[in-house]
Amino acid sequence: MKPTLPGAPQLQRVGDALQLDGCDLDALARQFGTPLYVYSQRAMLEALAAYRRALAGRRHLVCYACKANANLAVLQSFACAGCGFDIVSAGELARVLAAGGAASRVVFSGVGKTAAEMRRALQAGVRCFNVESLPELERLSQVAEALGVPAPVSLRVNPDVDAGTHPYISTGLKTDKFGIAHAQAREAYRFAASLPGLRIEGIDCHIGSQITQVEPYLDALDRLLDLVESVEADGLRIRHLDIGGGLGITYRDEQPPQAEVLVRRLVQRLDERGHGHRELLLEPGRSLVGNAGVLLTEVLYLKTAADADGKHFCIVDAAMNDMARPALYDAWMAIEPCRLRGGTPRRWDIVGPVCESGDWLGRDRELDLRPGDTLAMLSAGAYGMAMSSNYNSRPRAAEVLIVDGRPKLVRARESVAALFAGEYLLQD
Ligand code: LLP
């Protein structure tokens, strides 16, 4: 049996060729050049639809966490589908608005919002601020009062549950920097209610990313509901529950719950505890876009190190500046040739041109390769381009979105001139 590819169902091996949404990826690499990100709009919208199916008939808002992939055309695709957005900066707000997103469907998360960002978001009319500390509550109230626009707030509570994921992307333990400690949250709501510029709307948490089990979500939800009950006993009203994002995807052999399963379990718990009437907000990022994208790269050179047990290196034209996840999190991401050769495979370390030993994309991969081949790094739609940099003065990759089976360039390859366009030479 042919092994299935981790990724969206739109990613298929047809004969020797790798296709995304019916487009031949090797041909796209030749047409647009490499490194190249390619995404399937269909895969993204189907992932969104899965969340919504399970929420049908309930008041809800899915807010795409645009930090995962903030390309304008990606945001536009979600905006046209009526999706909301989770933002963490004024930059993301500007992108959402430029892409046609509605501010009234935007929640503003993040542990360090500046006064200027708060002002901008209030002027735009965002749906809610997810506030993470008492001083942030005070600052927001001051900014809102000065503008004469009350600020809608949720408190991001740190429920102290273990999401069972990589420490860098776990956020719901009390040792993490995020949120207001569960034990202090009731008092924090009283404090928020005493501030003149704020209007309490909801409660929020986000426990981590690449979560592969339902249980941590249910634990977090239980902790939130306990708080809702005590906060409401104090005479305050909590209208919505935002349980954040974090649902994992399959990079290799992980088996995260389907979005529909996760959501059904959550709403079932809400109903059981008598909170089924409340509006439910979700902030998925990776699970909407991760498996919808690939990063294409060309094999530049093959070499064998003489003194390292004959280790074989495949040097490609994409690097840690294009895709930081392996270097940063030791992340394993599948790498597939865009054309299968069918020859004898060899074990390769797939590495980039950046001058760091940490610049690798995959290790010990059994592949039959030749210079000039195109490789596809799978599940690269989330936290790929969004985390790219110009390290080593490398211009960032181009991006293509496949819409109705047709490839559209949605970001031009960055030019070298653009890299230092904002810099100044010293005069004299
Ligand atoms: N909401 C908040 C407040 C968040 O901080 C995040 C992600 C999300 C929603 C979306 O989480 P998701 O559904 O995508 O898991 N760069 C890392 C992931 C960092 C996630 C940061 N926060 C990676 O490449 O694995």
C-alpha cells in the first residue's frame, strides 16, 4: 500500500508527481522559482468548515489566529468566508483590515499590547481585548477613557493545565508568562469592573499549540467554568467563552483529534455544566492552514563528509530563515521529492545555505536525489513564512495560493534591494 502523505487531502502523489489541489508542484517551482510557499485555499476553507459544522446552531465565532500565516490573500480568503481573527499586534490588525476582515470580529490577544496599539484597536472597533495582567487592565482603561470609547474585555486566565506539548509552545502552565493566574482571576474581574473605561465581555484562555489530545482542553474549560460561576456570583456578567487555539496537526504520525471531535466534546461539556447558552469563541491557527501548505526548494549540491561516517548532505536553496521550525523546536517535517525517481535511496541530511550548523530542514531522510530536483517540505502552511527572516541577507520566498485549481502569486519574491532600502549610509 502507498503510504499516505501527512497533509491536506488536496496533497496527492499522482504517478511520480506530487500535486497540490491538482497543480504539479515541480512545475510551480519552475514557473515561480524557489524557495516557494504554495498553499491550497480549498484546504484552508475546508479546515474552517470542519470547525463550523460542529458549532452549527450555536452562537460562536471562529477567530483565525493570523500569526500562523498572515499573507493578505490568506486573510482575505478567511474574511470572505465570514471568519473572525485573533490578532496580537497593530501590524496584524492592519493586515486584517487591508484584507477586508471586519474589526467587529477581531479579538486582540497578546501579553504586551502598547497604548498606541490599544488606541488603534479601539478606533477600529475590535470585538474584544484579551487582557493578560492587572497593569494592562489599567492601561487599557486609561486609553479607552481618553478616547471616550469603552473597551470590551476578556481576561485571559492561565488555567494551569499541562497541554502536553513542546515547552516553547506550551502556554497554560502557571510557570508560563501568559495570562492571569487562576487563583487571582476572580479578584482581577472585580478590579476590571471598578475601572471606568472597561466593559467586561468574556473569559479567555489559550493553553498551548500542537495539542494532540482533547483532555487538556476539557480540563481548561472546567477551570474556566468554575471561574465564570464565581465571577457571576459577584454580580458580573460573562457573555462569551474563548478557549483559544492550539489544536495540532499531523506532521508525521501524530493523531490529533479532528476539529469536529474536539468541538463536539467541548460543547457537550458546556451543556453538561449548564453553560450551553454562552457564545463560544475559538482561535485556531495551525489547524486551519498548517497542512494546506508546502515549501518548495531546489537541491543545489550533494556532498559526503569524509570523516563523519560518510554522512551525506543535501544542500538546498531554502534555509532556516525560510522555515525556522526545525532549528527552533527540533521539529520533524516531512520532505518529499516533487518527482519520484524510483532509484536506490540514500540517507541524507537536508540542509540550507545559512552559516549555522542549526540550519537544517530534515535529518536522516531516505531519498533518491539529484541536483536540480525539487523537494517539498510538507505541513508548512503554518509558522513557515510567518516566522521567516532575512538572516544572511536572504530575501524572503514568494508565495502562491491555489484558488479553484489555479495558482496565483500572492506575494512576490523579495528583492535584494528591498532588504536595505530603509537603511542609511553615514554622511561624512
Ligand atoms: N491564540 C493565542 C493567544 C496564541 O498565542 C496562539 C498561538 C493561537 C491562538 C494559535 O495557536 P495554534 O492554533 O496555531 O496552535 N511557532 C510555533 C507555534 C507558536 C504558537 C503561538 N501562539 C510553531 O511553529 O510550532
